[in-house]
Amino acid sequence: MNTLISFAIVLGLLIFVHEFGHFIWAKFFGVKVLKFSLGFGPKLISRQYGETEYLISAFPLGGYVKMFGENPGELAEEKLSPGELKRSFATRPVWQRFIIVAGGPVFNLIFAMFLFFIIVLVAGLPQPVDTTTIGGIGQDTPAAEAGLLEGDTILAIDDTETRHWEDVSSLIRNSEGREVVLTLQRGGQTLEVAVTPRMETTKNLFGEEVGERYLIGIARSEELIYEKVGLIKSLQAGVSQTWSWMYLTVMGLVKIIQKVIPASELGGPILIAKIAGERMEAGWINFLYFMGVLSVNLGILNLLPIPILDGGHLVFFSVEAILRKPLNLRTMEIMQQIGLVLLGTLMVFVFYNDLVRVFSS
């Protein structure tokens, strides 16, 4: 139940924010909005306010804002007054249509920035504690073989005092593979342990091999302290976090295309629901942070130049602005059909990955 509630909150909010971005810009430019829907398919709940119908539909994996005159072909079939034509999406200048479509993904990025801002403002700015305490031991590593334990604090290596984790890394890296003696504090006692570093391949965040160095298979403690900061620093942190996740999302997509990251790592609604439930149990900070990361992902993915997505429409508008005339309607329809097939294939694939994870766990 916790998983379902968490999933509904995360997906519902992110879809609402995305569609509201389209909606508010359409209203700003005077475009008539016919429908604002959370979800696709048959409507479950519907209310008419003014000229817009607000509804919740059966399939919650998305949403849409239906604007009057989205398809130029629709306008040709009706006899409309100049005032009605002016309120159609298709007759708005290309730059206005560009902003309306871009509004959804941009609002997702702004929402992520807002969440990160709130987290830092309320909880504080997380700062890693620079200690020499071991936070993890790798399996089948020199450290594991020597009997090092998580929670041990390294006081010295070969009688050279270690005050920072960089001291530990440097001394092990420069050992050239010879045995080193670690002076440890374990509980209330001090002991010495001999370890022989091993040359290992080092990898970056995406699993790519970036070099070799001598290692013993230990990781630093991830202890954090939260520094209280004001509005300006909180806002700067929100912008910085959003930009970092934008970069990582784009690079992650590039690495999947390059086959550095296996496509099996892609996840769909089931994985999102599982993580959302876990983050909610871990506390509101973790839950909001996860929502912020997911909002960045949603914003970036919708900007991909796939015809059925917002990014595909933005490409059409860009071409129209350059050529000073819209693309042929039939051409756009064919490209959107191709985009629909690509998106449908991707959805089936991520559902398959989700089910494999469920049944293999």
C-alpha cells in the first residue's frame, strides 16, 4: 500500500507539473484549452470549469492538454470567425507554439529545482565529513583478506599519520604494490594490520575503465553533516543540483547509446513505484530528492527529438521557423507514427525489464 501511495503521489505530481507548464503558457498566449487530463484513455472523473474540461483518465502513465486547433486540418473543416481562429493553437506565431510546448519539460526542471531548494532550505546543505573511517569493504579484496572491518578508522599508514581520506588514498596509491602496515582504531583498541595493495582497474560513474591504480578495496564512510544556509545559498544549491542531474541524465542516455551502460538498466513504472516506496520509508528528504531526480529525468526525456514527444514538436517548429513555412502535414503524421512505434517499443522494453527484476529478486 505504501508503494502504491508513493507511486501515485510522485507520478501524479510530476504529470500535473508537466501538463500545467503547457496549460499556463497556452492560457497566457490566449489559446483555448479544451481539456486538461491526468492520465490517458477513458475518463474516470470529469469537471467542466469555464471553457476547459478537467479530468482524470484511466491510464495514469502520462497526461495531456488538448488545445483548440492543434491540428491545422481541423480548422479547414470548420467555418470559424476571426476571433475563434485567433484562439487556435495552429494560428499562433511559431515562437509562441514553441514556448507552449517547451513549457511542460521546462516546468519539470523548475519543479526539480524547487524541490532541491526546499530540501536544502529546511534540512541544510549536506557536507561530507572528511574522516579516515572505512565505510565499506569489497569482497575478495586485500582489505577483506587482511581482516579490515567496516567502521575501522585508519590512524596511520607505515607510521605516517592520516588525517584525511586523501592521505589514505595517496599512501596506498604510491605504495607501488609493496606491503603497508595500517594502524587502526577499532572500538576502544588500537591495532596494526598488514595489507598488500593490488593493481586494479578504476572506473568512472558510468562503469567505464579510466585507468589503473593500487587499491586495497575500501570505501570511505558516507557520513554527512547538514549545514544550515539561507535563501540565496539554498537557491544556488537547487540550481546546482538540477544542473548536475541534467548533465548526468544526458550523459546516461549517451552511454546507453554507446552501450557502455546496458539497456537492461532502464526501468519503468514498476521500478519507479518500488523506489518511491523505499524512499518514502527512508524519510521525506529521500522521497522529495527522488521526486526531484525523476522530475529532471522526465523533463530531459520529453525534450528528446522523437516526433511524438515535446522535443519532436520543437524540432518541427524550429524547421518551420527556418523555412518560414510549416512542414507538410502528411510528413509530420508519418514521423509521429514512427515516433509512436518507437515510444511503444521502449515502453514494452522497460516493462519487460521491470518484470525480469521482480521475478528474479
